[in-house]
Amino acid sequence: MAHSADLDLFRQRIAEALPSANIPTLLLLLYQFTGDEYWLNPPLIPVKSGWGDNDSGGLADELQTEIRNAALAAIISWRRGAQVAKQDLSAEELIRMLTVSEAEPIPPEYADMMLHKLRRYSGAIPDPVSLPEGFRVLIIGAGMSGVAAAIRLRQLGIPYIQIEKQDSTGGVWHSHHYPGCGVDTPGHLYSYTFASGDWSKYFPLQKEIDDYFNRVARDFGIDSSIRYGTECLVTRYDEETLTWHSRLRLPNGTEETVVTNVVLSAVGGFTTPKWPNVSGLRDFDGPVVHTSEWDPEVALDGKRVAVIGNGASAMQIVPAIVDRVGALTIFQRSRQWAAPFPKFQKPVPEPVQYLFREVPHYEWLYRLRLSWIFDSEVHEALQKDPAWPHPDRSVNAVNDGDRETYTRYIEGELAGRPDLLAKVIPSYPPFGKRMLLDNGWYRTLLKPHVTLVDEAAARVEGRSIHAINGETHEADVVIVASGYDTTRYLLPVQVIGRDSRTVREVWNDDDCQAYLGTVVAGFPNFYMLYGPNTALGHRGSFIFTIESQIDYVLSVLRQMGEKKLVEVECRQDVYQRYNLEIQQMHQQMIWSHAGMSTFFRNDRGRIVTNSPWRLVDYWKLLKEADLGDYRTVPQVDSRLEASVEAI
């Protein structure tokens, strides 16, 4: 029961927040708090409108006012101690609620996953895992994946050692700090299910994201045990002892070998910068800096700056620096689709931040809505329709409609500049490459000191950059925004499995494969987070994918303890069958479209980064490990061994 003065302040703060709150989420909250069917029926059913999370619900102002007033009363009643009418939602109720809120049908098979998320949001923790004394796991990395893994292992009582080559948690969000660096997933979705983020922007920038991972590591008590400045050089499986021997380089340059039962790789996929094949680039007569290795000391003010690349990092850095530089030249190797970004740099109003913090049900329901919009909604539109008559421009009718919508948007942004339109509108279908968000990119191209070269850079001589088409441009600084070596998984660590074969040999360098994106045949007791074919090419928060992989690994470890197993290795036939299946799925999807090049494919044309699964289907595959997919070795009972020897 809240005290009167506290309640008055709470009422005032919530009243300040509600004018900026998301109306479809408030409808869900009202139904859950009151149980009144009124909030899920006309005339209050939202209408699909605009981009993103549909804050107004497309409803008339008077209806929005009614919803806000009722929400204030319901929230105050809850604060006073009233019970939540629908505390434990059924699968049918939740699907109905989301169908109304999203203004489109939500497939019933999503219910279990959504209920799972709600339980995690509210702090549910799996039961502890019992393993033999001395059992240890090595976690390589303390970025987004490694922090989540360590927290779960600690909660379940599984001993582990965690190393991180940087001086802090955060992974790529700690190492990357180029101007404009940020996330293209809403912050409230780009958060752990077990640790919400008190975001100041709807799409937070690098520093705030880095701070989030550091805060979570502190709050859950794992930061003090991380061995920072420590890099894993080699990890090798010993077939006699059934353990992994990992050679580490310590902060002082010396080396140490640690022995563990399990290795869990959380090295990430954005660790190795990819440099373009531009002759003489390294010999440029001036600073050359890759976005992944940003040097804040490089002078940009008033300089002639050339940017090589026009992908995600370029679309962030270019608008961020354009008003500082004297001239800006962009070399684009291929064209990109960029969608509208209405909440770009939009702050979360402080009263709304208060609402998220103080009314957790509102945040949980808001996050569920986002998880449909950004994680699941697009997937069906990426399937090839074999009867579609325009396969050169799109893969189905919905995808063609997306093309028209995005094209109209670009035409509106570049009105009066047919020369630029001819350079930027892609010929391939939307979502064929990674879908980007317009961080002010198109408006930046309109500035008089900006030049877009519709060809890749070919060679550098002195301070001159020559494009493939023969254009030459002078520059004082070159910014390389060409991305990362994303097709060579586990590249930072030499991993040696059964029969002394390295993972690079097994994968023939970049033909990376894994069962469920998590395990590789021939590498017992070895698991990876963010493995091959796990990236979400259909948008969405990758954090939930990582958490699902962690749950799978924990399921294996739990069963190892229960069944007294010392070795668990993916069967070769299971491994091969799974990878054949997902490539067959990819052949029916947009990423195998012939009209484009993409980092999703390796040099052999095989799609190695993206997942073909709907998020719900992948989650179901990872809910519980089936040890029938594995070759297992039981623990030998030392007492039985002794009696046999005595005989």
C-alpha cells in the first residue's frame, strides 16, 4: 500500500507520461489490469498506420483520451494494491490481445514463445543444474553474448571461467565508437529478457548500449570475476581426458593454459574488420581509418573526406559528420534499401522512462508488441512465390508492395534530384541485402558539398581515389566503412577438435556450418553463440536468439549432469541433415536471389550468416536439447573400475 504523499507524486508522474505513451500497449495493460473485455473491442481496436510501433493506434483523439484516463485510474488502483485481474494470461488470451494491439492476426503458435518472454521479463529463473565436482566451463568473451551466458551459468550454479580480451564488457559496443554508432533495433527490444534497459532514446547510441551491458554485468555480480585483457589463442580438445585445453594470453603478455570440461564461445561476429580490395589504400597520403577501429584524433573539420562503403556503418557515420567536413565523397559498391526511421534520435521522454520503470507490466507488454513488429512480422514476405511474374524486382506480391512503398519514400526524400534517384534505387528486392534505416542518409546526399560516386573505389594514388568508372576525387582523410569478415566464424580463436582437426579445416575456411547454429560435429563439449545461420536477416533483436542458444546449452549441461555424461558430440548425420535442410529453405527465400551480392553468402554462394527460420520456430528447436542428436559418453564409475581391476 503506497503512502498518500508518494501516491500523489506517482499519480502526477504517470499523468505526465501517458500523453506520450503507446496507445496499443495501454489497451493491453487495461485489459490485463481490469479484465474488462471493453478494451479489446470496437471502437477501441487500433488501426495499422505509419511505421514502427504505431503510438497512436490510428485512433481518434477522443478515444485516445478515454484510454489514457482509464489507464491512469487502473495504474493508480494497482499501485494502491489492487490485484491484476489477468495476472496469468492463457495462450488464447495473449494471442487475442496481441492480435487486437498489432491490428493484424498473430499466429497461435507464437503464444508459447510470448508467454516464455513474459515469464523471463518478470524474473523467472530456471532450476539449478547439478554437475560433478570440479566441472568447469570456459566462456570466451564478455560482450552481449558472454554477459548473458555468465549470468545464466551463475544463476544455475555452474562453475565457469570467463575471459575478455578488452578491458571491459560490451563487446562490439565497447570497441566501436565512430560518430553516429548506434543500434537499428529499438532499445526496449535490444535488451535482455531478464534485464530491462532504462533507455534515454528509442534507438540508443553506442555509449548508452555499452553502459547497459556494464550495468547488467555489475547488477548480476559477474563483472568482478571476468578476466579482462585476456585472449584465447588456441583451444584444443584432449580425447584422452575428454577436456578442453585453452591457451590464454594474459595482460602482461605471458601465457597460461586452463583445462575445462566445456568451452562456450561468445566471440561474436563483428570482430574482424573487412578491408576492401582497393589498390594502394594503405599507402594513402593521409589518415585511413576503418569504422571498427575508429581514431577520435583524426581531424575531420573542414577536411575533404572520402567514405568507402555505403552499408550500415556508412549510413550512420556519414550523416553524423557531414556538417563538420569541407567536402564528402561516398564510393558505393552497390545500392542499398533504407527504410524510414521516424524515431531516429528521438528521446524517450523522461516521464515515459518513469512509466517503464515504475509500471513493469507496461514495459513487458510494450516489448511483446515490438517483438512481433521487429522480429516476426516480415518473415513471410521473404519467401519466393514461384508463380510471381516479376522475380527480377521482387519475390512475391507483399515484397513488391514493400518495394513500391520504399521507392516512394526515397523519391519523396530526393524530390527534384533525378540524378541521385538514378544512383540510389536498387534493382534487387527489398530485404535482399541487410535492410537499413534512414539515419538522414538521403537528406545528407542533397547537401551541396556531398558527392555520391555510383561505383566502388578501385585504386588510390597519393591523395587521389579512382573509382572503377574512371572518376577521380581528392581527399585528405579516408574512412573505410566496408564492414566485417562475417562469413568466417570463430576467426579470432584457433579451435582444434577431434583427430586434431581445426574448425577452419572442417569448414574449409569460410564454409561455416553448425547444428542449430550452436554445435559442430567433431567438436565435443564445444558450443558457440552467434554461430552460422543464426543472424536475423528479417530484422529483429538478436539478443533473444542468443538467449535461446544459451537455454539450449544449459539443457545439454543439465542432461549431462542428470545422466552422468562426460562427453556430448553432435552426430555427423544430424549435422549434415540440418545444414542441408536450412540451405534448401534458403533457396526458397530472398537471400538466394541472383540479382545481388551480399555478405550473407560465402565465396561458394552458400548462405552462411542468416537464419531461414521464423524466430518462433528456431526458439522451439532450442527449447530442449534432444540427446538423441548426439553421441554421448557416460561417466565411468571409479568404484566399478577399481573392483574390475581387483578381479
